[in-house]
Amino acid sequence: MTDASIISGAGVSHQDGSIEDIDAAAADSERAAVEALLARPGVEEAYALQTCNRSEAFVVTADADDGRAALDAQFADVRETALRRFDHEASLRHLLRVACGLESLVVGEDQIIGQVRSAYETARMAGGIGDTLDDALLKALHVGERARTETGINEGVVSLGSAAARLAADERNLADTTALVVGAGEMGTLAAQAFSGRVERIIVANRTRERADHVAATLDGETAASAVGLDALAEPAAEADVLVSATSASDHVIDESTLRAAGRTLVVDIAQPRDVAPSVATVDGVEVFDLDDLQSVTDETLSARREAAAVVESIIDEELERLMAQYKRQRADQVISSMYEGAERMKESELQRALTKLESEGEFTDEQREVVESMADALVSQLLAPPTRSLRDAAEQDDWSTIHTALQLFDPTTVGAPSGLADADPDELPDAVRQEMPASVLERLTAGDE
């Protein structure tokens, strides 16, 4: 943690932007986003989270303006009205809310906590995670687990895949129907599981046929399940009554030709970027739904979970307060550590000088040496106890001017007396530092003598 480790955040989600906005905000990958942010001036740490309904980034800088500039450059192609920005505390609260599923399209979804964890590992491997973001993200993951363990926030519809199945069930009678799930990743797997037991047959299509076979084999035995490769998509698409697409492809995987012979088919596109070409909506008998259309399903979910969400909010308040207090203690402890390091160096230097002089003047026993050393240790402890208390009080009261002044005065990288003392003006020191500083030090400052 540096002198002023400030977290800044920004991004686009389903709450403020369209699918096109989210796509415009996304980098080629989370790792690419982190690496681009780390290359910006002043950025010390970086984290990016890119899912089907959000593209967000968080940076740590010593100056808030550097953080904002880095994020503005990162999201330069995003409409201003779609972009949300977060200051330090708001970034922390937002990360906790995201991990708990309160910011998700499907409130309380389980998938998001895994995505937060995966993005954390990606950022760590890219060199983007330092002490500040490490504390924040580990806290977010902890709070996300608490929310799901201690409340019913994740009961019922808990993923976009299950929301897609619910939407399909609301629009069609799924009895005796065939569902085609395109994509065998996490979202596709969740969609297939959500259809299992509701439809007569499920077909899983994936670029890697072996992966599609694996997902089909894991479904319960009540529903017939089979698998195909993406290169053979047209035939199962013609048989399907419902199609849910959830691949990670960078371009459309379903176009007019795929569904030209499909007849009456309900298509739900939950991929980001979109799997289904806009022209598919013009095919006779084909009805297309996307992430925006899932809002009605998620509104029902939110209504059913309002009580659980209120409990989660209280957990977030409690854990955020602990996290903020932890940051404050760390900042104060950084200054206190610097202060003690400087004092220890000064004590050792003066102690060795005194012991050498005493030993040169006659016999000096080990017991006498211990007495002198103990006295030196006691003096350091007693002299630094009041400023230590003052610095911890300053941190608790958000008195960062005192903290920063102390950081300038006590630099652990400088040998000898604490750095900055020779140039410091005692009249400009914060009261908390001036009042607790030993009189001899203030006298030397006034006299310009170190």
C-alpha cells in the first residue's frame, strides 16, 4: 500500500447500458484490459471484470485524477450516459454488491462469484493485484459466500441460463418439445440443466464436440440428451422448438441460414457479444429474445428476494465498515512502522556511541550494558507511544493530512534521523504530530540542527 492507495472504478452494466454499450466497453480479454490499464500513467494495480452483462475495471493510483484518466481512456468508446464511475469507497461497495449478486441481471445468481474469482486470478497473473486490490477482492469473495450461505438470495432462478429457461416456459408450453443449447461453457451448461426435466429432448451444440458430449452426459436421465458440433448446427436447429445460445464467440454463430428451415422457434440469446445475427428476427416463425428481454423474469426474481436482499445489504454494510477500518489501520501502521524504524536506527547509532565511550573509560560489565540498552529501548517506546496513539486516532477519523505529513517525516529508506526533519517547518505540522513530537526534536527543527 502506497502513501495514498486510491481505488477508482468505472464500467457499463445492463442497468445503464445496452448490449452494444457493454460490448464497446469490453477489451479483447480481461487480461488485455488489465495490461492496458497497468500501462497508463500512475496506475499501480488493475482489475477487470467482463461478463455477458457487465464490463468494468478498477485501478489503484496515488492520485484520484490519474485513476479517472486511466479509466476514461479505457472506456473512451462508451457513451457517457451508459458509463458509471466509482470513487474509492463506492468501488469497494460495488465490488461487494457484485460478488453477492445484487448487481446482476438475475439477482443472487451464483455464476457471478465464480466470474469475480476467475477475473481476480487473471488480474493476479497479469501483475495487476497488489495489497489494496487483494484486500478488496478477497473481501468481496468472502462477502459473496456469506450472502449465499446465510440468506436465500440464490434460491430459485439463479443464472442467466435458468432465466432463459423460465422465459421460454412463460412463452411456450415446453412439454414434448426439443431444446437446443448452443455453447457448452458455464452459461450453456446452466441453461441445459435448467431445461432438463422440462422438455422432452435436449441437444447440446459446441465447437468442441467432446465438451458437448460431456454436458449432455451430466444431465439427469429423465430427459433425452445428445450432442453435436457447431459445424452441424442447421439440422438440430430445424428440429428445435427452443434455442438458447450462450457461446463465447467473438462473432455471430447463428444467422438466417441456420434457422431458415426451423419453422416456429423461440430463440434466446444470452451471449455477450451476441451470438444471433439481427437478421434472424426476420425469419418467418422465429421469435428472438435477448438479455434485455430477460428483465421481466429477473424483476419477478427480485420481488421474491427482497427480504433476502435486505439482509445481504446489511452484511455488505458490516463487511465494508470492517474493510475500511482495515485500510485505515494499514495506513496508520505503515507510518508507525516507518517511525519506529527511524527511531531504532537513531537509537542503535547513539547507543553504540555511548557504549563505546563508556567502555573506553574503564571496566564496563555485561550487566551494565544490559541496563543501558534497556533504558534506550524504554525511552524509544515511551517517546513513540503518544504519536502512535495519535496516528491511529487520525486514521480512524480520516485525518489523512496528519498521516501524510508523518509519512514525509519518517522515511524508512533513509539512514539516520527520520527524513524530512531538516526541511520541515514546525509551525506547519499538524497539531496531532506537533503536540506528540518530543521537545528536543522540535528544538532541533527550530534551530535547523539535526
